[in-house]
Amino acid sequence: MKTKTIFHLFILLSAIFTASIHSQTKSYEKQIDSVLSLMTLEEKAGQLHQVSLSWATGPASPEGDKLKDIKEGKIGSVFNIRGSEKVRALQELALQSRLKIPLLFGLDVIHGFKTTFPIPLAESASWDLEAIELAARVAAVEASASGLNWTFAPMVDIARDPRWGRIMEGAGEDTYLGSLIAAARVKGFQGKGFGSVDAVMACAKHYAAYGAATGGRDYNSVDMSERMLREIYLPPFKAAAVAGAATFMNSFNDLNGVPASGSAFLMRNILKGEWNFNGFVVSDWASIREMIPHGFAENDRDAAKLALNAGSDMDMEGYCYRDNLKDLVEKGEVSLSNLDDAVRRVLRKKFEMGLFEDPFRFTDPVREEKAMNNPEHRKAARDMARKSIVLLKNDDELLPLKNGQKIALIGPLAKSEDDMLGGWAVGWDDNSDVVSQFEGFEIRFGKQNLLYSKGCGVSDPSKDGFEDAIKTAKAADVVVLSIGESRSMNGEAASRSNLGLPGVQEDLVKEIMATGKPVVILINAGRPLVFNWVADNVPTIVYTWWLGSEAGNAIADVLSGDYNPSGKLTVSFPRNEGQIPIYYNHFNTGRPSMQDIPSKDYRTGYIDLKQSSKFPFGYGLSYTSFDYSNLVFSSDRLSKDGVIDVTLTVKNSGDFDGEEVVQLYIRDLVASLVRPVKELKDFKKISLKSGESKKVTFKVDKEKLSFYNEKLDWVAEEGKFDIMIGSSSADIRLKGTIVYE
Ligand code: NOJ
């Protein structure tokens, strides 16, 4: 089914599910005032305290203490619990408290809930905002049916460093695309709005600049100019706020020496001040207390004071607020108005979510049962997965595979189910509903056409399986080799200094290539890997990331040609780790590299490495080809309040129907500050039948030419701008110049 149809079906279904929709702008301030006026300081601190529960209850366990705290109104939110029954039981406990304030239930629903979708970085490669919104919508339908009303997503951190394991969780390196995706995900999670029973509150994280961790080491310090922060790292957060994200989460890093959880600049000045955000900020796990090892706070009490005063509203598993806020307010170190503001923000969301009206609205077991077994969810996951796949090479047109070919599926990831789930799957104990690559191939190509051999492990040094793999390859017409990382090698606290293929996988590829059989490589990973030998010697390479529950089916769709790949990279692939950070929208130096060859010519670059990326931002092939022509500007002069129409024709000049992401880049040629060599400012994903042509029109206005100048004003400066249209950032097909005056 086409995404659009699935999308519309969902809109319809969510309208039916929606019992009563509270307008997101409805004001609950009076009700909040009256609740606030009844609360003791302890109860106020309780609303700002969040705990993780794993349901290992018992009077002597720490969980037991937490349950007691819930009953006494000392906890405002619980996370890591799921299931309508468990949620109902906990909510019942909360309702035994003096003021009967309901709990919020959160979880990391990052790329799907019961149905696992591709990792966010993979999804971003689809450049398909509707499909991405739908993926978040499905996750929200399932999560909300399981009792949850809050997801800790989307992660909107821009990342230019693939060593950082959490690059898998975002939308890549580009601010413009990342902002659109951030908004799409927020809309998907929050659906028709708070109060709707299938909406969960979104949480834009990690605020801010977490993706710029020095050296790609997780949690590490960030030091950057405010201009860079505002231009590159903050826009996706602002887009999430504008899209209505209910909450934000602090990042673990310090930014220019101030831990984000203690940064009044980030929270009070920018988020709650400039952006007028009326939701609340939750810390990351114990990030308030972690200001102590940072050397920023002396003890828990000091940490609580610094964080609350800076604008962190809720303390996730930190216990600093619970144990210290009362005393801090009584001694005047935290003002009552700051405390009340934080509590008011949390209560506001509880009202907006309809929890005061019906605390059990997310706990309907019948709805839960239905949502967990909805075949439409699987269809959406399969569609998203095949759109996320990026075809990197198809030199010999080996793909799509021909009918009836005997396929040898070889490699450590060919039968893996767990790995397909990716780094942030909600930990379902039973992964049997994951379609592995082997299963997907069996279904699509038939058992009789499929041979299998593992060959080796992901990181295991043993080559014992090579012999069988070679024998298997020799018995087939074509080999599909499934290699890469394991899923535990990316995500939180999984930074890597070496991005090569782990273990003996490259040796396996060499051995299989030596058989002379045609080889298709599938690379499974949560980040750009470095795989130069493979990239230079194997003519057919498909990047399959971690694609979720429907991985095997989606890959079979692409390899068989049932779906013509349309994904494009949203992050630059380095040639080696020494090149990191590498990103397409860099500045020119006074000595830009003139040609892409390593040499000591006193120009920017390396004497031992090319300057360009191995695979550039925006790159991805199709089974067909697209010709770009007829670039026309409605005018080559743009006035302050004017718009220029940039029109071109794209023709599908190959034999397959297909989709192309037409990309518009702009360069400000001379400005008061050095500007990037190109910046993505628009794109259109279009679908063309073989032989068909379509006109594509972009609108260029002042906004697209603007940037933060030295005074941090958002301005467009008069002068010349290159307008570039490309099939990737490194494949500019059409170019012209306009003058802004
Ligand atoms: C730590 C992670 O940094 C954050 O992204 C996540 O939401 C929390 N743990 C809660 O699990």
C-alpha cells in the first residue's frame, strides 16, 4: 500500500479513537492555580521527581520505596513501565495520595514500540516526511495503548561525527532536513493533540549540542560559538518547539563549560524566553546529580539549586529535587516562584493530556490488544524500511536480481533477528516477529532458490566458517553477503574509534570475491562505517542500516526490484577516521583544495588522503537514472519581499519507475562572515515512471538566504548567491546565480 493511503487510513483511525480532543491551546491556568494552592512544598518537589520502575515490587526492594513514594504523592512521573495493566495499577497508587495527582508514564519509544521501525538515521535517508510522521504515529498508537503518555523522542541532535554511537538516533548532519524531520516526528507522536487517547507527549532531546561531543566520545564536553550553536545545532529544537513538543530533555554534556542541566542560557533565555516554550524540561538520567563529577556543583543540594534555578523542571532518577527542594525554598536559595513555575509546567501537561479528567484513559486493554496486533502497522514499517535503504553502488547492474537465480545468503547478519531491531528498540523479550533477512529472502525468492552460510561472526576472529561459505557461494548464481556492526556497537555509550568492519568480515568478502561469483554486499550498521576495500572492489553495495521488524521483507523488496531504492544519505561517509568531522556544508579556507588528490600543495587537505567524503551527503542510487535540464529562474534578481521561482525538468531516463530526491543548495558568495560552500535549503521527492518527465519548482526567498551575522542577527545580505540543483551534495547538475538586492 502507498504511504499516502496508509497515512490517510491512520488519520481516520485516530479520529475514531479520539474520545475527546482537548485543544492544545485550551487554558488550564485556573485549575493549575487551584491545585498549586493546595500543595505542600514536599508535594511540589514530588511532582518534579521522576523514577524508573522495572516492576520488581516487594516491600524491601528499592522499587518498594518508590511505590510508597507514589502513594505519598512524592513522585510526578514514572518511566520504563509499559502495559496497560501495570500502568493502571500504578496510577491507582498515585490516586491514593492526598491530592490524587495522576502520574505521567514515559519510555524511550525512539523508533517504534511493538512494531519496530528503522533506526531514526535510516528513516531520515528516506527524505520522506510523511512516512517519517507515520512511523512516529504508529509508535504513538501502540505506546499509548500500552498505558504510556510520554515518549523520550525525537532525538534531534545534529551529528557530524560517526564515531559517536548516538548518531544512529538522529536525522544526520543537516540542519534544514533535521528540522523538518524533527517537526514531522513531533507531529506523529502527538497526533491530533494532547487529550487524544492515541497521542503521546514528545520530548525533543538532548538539549543542546550533544551531537558535537568532542572526539565523538559520548557525554563529552562541547565548546562552540553561539553563532554555530544557533545556526547548526538549535534549529531542529526550535522546529520541535514550534511543532508543539510538550517537553525537552537536557543533554549530558557541558556547553562552553556549563552542564546543560544547569544552563540558564539554554533553558531560561532561549527555550522558555525567546521561544516562549510552555512545556517542561526533564533532565537526562541523573544529569542533575552528574553536575557534581563535572565539577560544577558541590553536592546534591547544590546541584538541585543550580538546575532548578536554571530551568530544569523535572529530575530524572537524580533524587536531588526530592531530597533538597523543600529546604532550598525554605532557606530562600530557590525562589517559590521558580519552584511554582516548574510545577505549573508539569501540571499543565497533565491537564492537557486529560489525566485529571480520566487518569486511566491510556489503560484500555481492548485497545491495547488491537493496537499490538494491527497489520497496518507492519505495512507501514515495511514501507518505511524499504524507503530507508540506500543503494551505494550498482556498477554492473547486478541488481535487481533476476528471477530464478540461486542465491547464497552469507554472513553473520543474514539470520540475525536481534540486530535488525537496532539500538533503541523497546526491549521486547520475544523478537520472533522480526523478519530476518533469511526469512525475507525465503518468502520472496523461495526456499528452493536460497542457500545459507554464516561465514563468520561480527567481531569473532575465527575463520572456521570460511570454507563452508566459499562452498556455498560456489553453488549459487549470485552471493548476497550480509556484513556490518552488531546493534550493540551503536547507540548510547557506544562510540567507536575504529569504524572499520569488525572481525574478519573483510577477509570473508575477499575470499568470496575470489570465487568469481557476482556479489551483492549488504552493510548493516547504525552509523557510516569505513569499508574502503569493499567500496573499491565490490561493484554492488546496499546500505541497510537497522531496519526493524520488517527488515528482511524490505531488503527482499529492494533486491528483487519490487521496490526501486530511493534512499539518500543524510550524513557524509568518511574515507577514514582521521577525516572526522566531515560534513558537506563546510567553509572554504583561503586555500581551498583544488582537486581531490592528496598532495603537499599548500592547500587544505591531507598529504595522505583525499579531501572529499567516500559517499557524500545526499547520495544514493536508483535502478533507473534521472536527467536534469531546463533550469529557469523567474527572475535573477530577488527583492527584499520577493520570491524567485526556480524551475527545472527531471526526466526518468532509465527502464524502471523510480523516485528521486531533487535537492536545492545555496551558496552566499561574499558575505560579512564566511559562508558554507553549499547549504541544503529545499528538496522535493518525486516519483517518475520510466520515460516520464516532471517539472519541479522551488521558491527562493530572503529566508533561504539568511544566516546569523556576527551580532547574531538573522539577516540576508545583499549580493550574489549560487543556486545549485543536485542529485546529491556532490552531484550538482544545474547551477545559476541570483542577486539579492
Ligand atoms: C539516557 C539517554 O541519554 C536518554 O536519551 C534517555 O531518554 C534516558 N536515558 C532515559 O532512558
